[in-house]
Amino acid sequence: MRAEERMNFSIAIEIQFGLGDVVKAQSSDLSVGGIKVRLPKARAVDIDQKLAIYLVGLEEEFELGLKDGIEYQVVGIDAINETQKYVRLKRTFSEDIAAFDEFLANFINGNKRRYKVNFDNTIEAATIKGFEQYYLPRLTSLPLYIRHVKDRYVPTIALATENNRAILGYFSDENKNLVFQQILSQKRLLTLISQDAEIKQTLLFCFTHAKAGRLYFYSATLEELNKDDTLKQQFIGFGSQKESWQVFKLQLAKTSYDDAHLPLSIPDTASEEIKKLNRPPPPRVQGLLKDLSYIVTLTSLKNDASTLQYQDQYKYEQSKLNLLKTFSHGKLSKYINIEVDSIDYVNLRSEERYLYKTTVNIELVDDEANFIKGSSRDISSYGLQVVLEAPCEFKKADILLLALPELQRVTNKYKLEKLPYEVMAVSKDKLTMNLRVYDPRGGHQGRQFFYKLIKQNAAKLTPAKMESKYPGLSKALRNIFAKNSKNMAVYFSKHQKKVEINMVGKGPQPNLFHHLMKQFPVGKDSINLYPLVKDNTVQKAFTPILNELERTDRPKQVDLYIRYRPNQATVQRSFVCYFGDQFLAQDMLESFVMAAVKKDVFLAFRIFVSKTGRPDMDYVSNEIKYINHYAMHKAKEIESKLWNVIGVADVIDISDEVMVKTGINTATIENQQIIKNDLLNKW
């Protein structure tokens, strides 16, 4: 990201490539530290090449005294068309020309309106950040951050979301120790790292065994099981019979601490506040992320239908169960402390909540004399969180009647008894509940009272935001994951009461699905969404799911199966696609998979669909203000896009897992992996 403003500014320039090799050209935009120029495509230019540029257009109007030109270094080359290209260059600042630097900064600042600041990167960044805030808090995968310390790879941090916390719970033993150092052993990590593939991944099969109050973990990767068919039958056959059976997709991506710092797309010169926000993470966070080398993401692929498939496909013999000891993880005398931080930048509720403790009594049905006691933890005009003195038996969607005796003593205007609230969520220990106003007729006394209380005391109340143990860590972790994610995000927007998919997200390194869909573009900078939208699927399948979901609900799963036929002329012939519910019987799906792997490329994706809430406009407010200053219509366009989003999907490649549970042999699965890797390297 740039740390200064640039503006669209076309002037005549001369570029000296070498002695006697001077080319006349035009600038496209200009800043104190950089320039973009238009050149013929045939003109050879290399990244990192150093050139001297003479600003002859400016020299005609101003006496700059730049007889030897200014040294620049090439940082990027972008094609314009078949004959032209843009070359992006940055100053090397090898010359001591402070007077010129000051002149150019003042010139740009004084001519903003005349020449127009080029803020394309700010528009792009604001859009990406705005859509990220919908996707990242609903990650289904759990990112684990791996440090390289003294020749060992050590999992040190996990990034939690509302959708992946169950994975953390699964890998916690009876003493709340996270066992990732055993699950992600040195041998397994090194095997993943050494994979000769664009996307390094495997499947991890797990189950647990409880004995004498202690929990023991068993796990095996697909590669480990493929070495011995008997072991594979025993492990999957026995494990899939257990309640604790789990299958995880593991992906590994190389990263570094450098990915943690992502400044705003607004230059430091815009304001002191922006300059402050552009600073790198605090020293404590830098210490935690020191020696960071990889991210491993774990995605749970277990569901009831898959478990039944494993049970049908794999059989075990009771007499050979002792073979599974090789995959057991013993107890350690000391476990590595793994920090768990959460996505913290999005307020997913419909309004701000404030910390406020007051007595809450919940009436019991048909017994007004008795009630359950508790107290509020936080409040808003539309809901509150209540902590009870004893576990409750309430469940989601129950309607409760609340009384607020302490608050009743300070108001005569509102009756704070028998206030109906709906249960939105109950904690596992049944001591904490999230409640929402139940107000079908309007006029809810509790809602009116809390609205007035908050309005009159907003400056005194403390927002109910969870503070990180390490301020700045969550932002750094999010930046690292976004830079290295291999999955696809799909966004559902509502336009004139119709749900559409018109935006997908990808990391800097697209996966195979991204690449394949780019083969048949429908416009500039677009991909063909045919596999996701054919046969009006958005309206038939995804819209009913989104209508059914609440924002706080767990994601709904939809499986997409694709037979990809290379070298076809049309998108319809290239992609033979079916959603899971289109196969009327399991043997129909198995026949589809077997036919695909025999002649073509088999792909399968699990689509985790979540409902979104309102956008957190505060998160992108700096970018929006900056854009609004120069182009109000562009700022409104971004805001409109964000407010139209109603759902997001996390799209995970499950091709290998489907083939394993279908019984496809190891050689065929490995051949499919080679074909897909070759396709990925092709683009």
C-alpha cells in the first residue's frame, strides 16, 4: 500500500534506459515517490530495473534544475492492450533533491481538484475490507499459526470464530489442553511442507477414547493410511463407528510475519489519525508472531451422511484393533500453550450493546410466586444477555417473561414486569442466555425503557466489546490469513427482492475452482459462475436456506459435485454439475464419481452458507470518507454494495474426501491430484 497521495497526471517524459537509449513517453499518474508511465508493449522492461526519468513536461513550466533526471526502479508491469503497457516505478531516492520533493508534494496537494487524485487502490481496498468483514467472522476453517523455532515447527496461535470454535473444543483434553502439537507432529508438518503441489493438503481422520476420566486421541492422515490397506480398513472402519469420529481437511500455506502488517490504502499525508493507523503491530504482537512460517487450516467435514458412507465402505476386525495403537497420542507431561484470539472488528448485532449489570427475574410458567434469579451482563434496546444463578432448561425460541426490580424502582413511567423476551442462544453450561425483545404487537415497555436509558447515558456506558489479551493481534492474524487463504468466499446480495451471487472472494493465489471458472469470462475482471447458478439454483436452493437462517445460526451445508471435461468449447460442456440433493440415491452419486475419475476430472465442494447481519461501516469509514471527498458517487456505490449483502458462503474443496469414502482406490486418487495440480500450474 502507498504511504502518499498520487494523482492522475499526464505529462511528457523521457526515459533513459542506457547510454544513448532514450525513449519519449507519457506519465499516467505521479506521486513524490513513484510514477506510472505508458510504453509500447514491445519495449523490453524488467522488474527491479533502474531507469532515469526526465520530467520534461514539468520542466517546460517550472525551473526544476534536474539536469541528470531522477532515478526510478521498476516495480510492476501491467498490460493495457496488444500494443501498450503500463510500467509502475518507484523512486530510489539516490539523489539529494529535497527542494524538488517539497515542490512536488505542494504541487500535488495544490492541484488535487484540477488533476484528480488517483484512488483506485483505495476503492479496491475499501471494497475488499467491506466484504472481508462478512466472511472472516464466519470462517468454518480453523487457522493455526506455526512458528519455526530451533529447527522445530510449533503451533502457537489459533484464530477463533463463531463457526470454528467446535474444532478447538474437539482437540481439547479433559484438562482443557489443546493437543495440536501431537496432531500436527513434526513428521506430519514436514510431509505437508515437502508436497510437490501448488496447494499442500491432506485429510486427517480422528476419534477419541475416554477411559477413567481421561480422553485419548487417535489420528491418521490419508497418506499414513494409504501405506497399509489393512490399517486403513481398521482405522476408518472402527473409528467411523464411534460418536467422536471426525474427518478434517488440512491445508498448509507458507507465510511470514511480513503479512501481518497491512496499512490502510490511504496515505499517511491524509491526516495524523491515518498516520497512526498505518503503524505496524505493537511490539508484544511482533514478539508473538516472530519466526512465523506457516498457517495450517483445519476444516471439519463430518456429517451424518458421510459417516454412514465410511461405515458401509470400511469394515474392521475386532481381533486386529491393537494395530491402531500406532495412531494413538499419549499424555504429555507438559503441553505447549496455544494462544486463542478471536475476530474482533465486526459488530454483528443490529445495534451496540453496553455493559450493564442489574437484577433480572424470570417467571416460571404457572407459578408467579417462584422465579429464576439472574443478572444482566449487557443491554441494548432490543435485547440483553443474562447470567443465571443456576443452570436453566430453556432453549432457543422459548418466550420468557422478565422482571427488572432494581430498574423498576427508578421509573414510574414504564412497567418493567412480565416483559416478553425470546431466547436466541443458550451457553453449553446453561447459565448464560442471549435474549431478544418479543414484540409482535409493538409497545414493548422494556424496549422503550432501555432506548431512553441508553440515549440519555450513552457517554457514561461502556460498550460491550471483548478486549483482546494482546491488542492488535486479531488484526494481524486476520491480515495473515486473508493473504494466504486457498478457499473461496461467495456473497449473496439482494436486489429488488431477488437474491443474486455477483461477488466472490479469493486470496492472492487462486485455487483450481477460481481458475476453471475464469476460462469462460462474462465480462472484464469477471469469472463464470455457471457451476453455482445453473438451473436457477440461487433461487431454488440458496434463497430458501437464507430465508430460513438467522444470523446467529450455524452454517447450512450444500455439496456441489462437478465432472470437469477439459478442452471443451462451452462452459456447459466443460462443467457437468449436480448438487447433492439431485442424486436420488447413494449409488447414483457413486456412479457419477466413478465415471468422472475414469475419463475426466472430479471436483467436489462443500458450501457452508451463513446469514449475515448489517455491515460494520465504522470498519471502512476512513476509506469511505477519503473516497467521498473526491468522488461521492463512488463512496455511495461501495456502501450500497455492502448493505445489499444478506449471506456469505465458505466454499471448501472436498474432492479427495468424497473419493475416499466412495472407495476409489489410492492410485486413482493420486492420479486425480496430479491432473489437478497440472491444471493449476497451467494458468
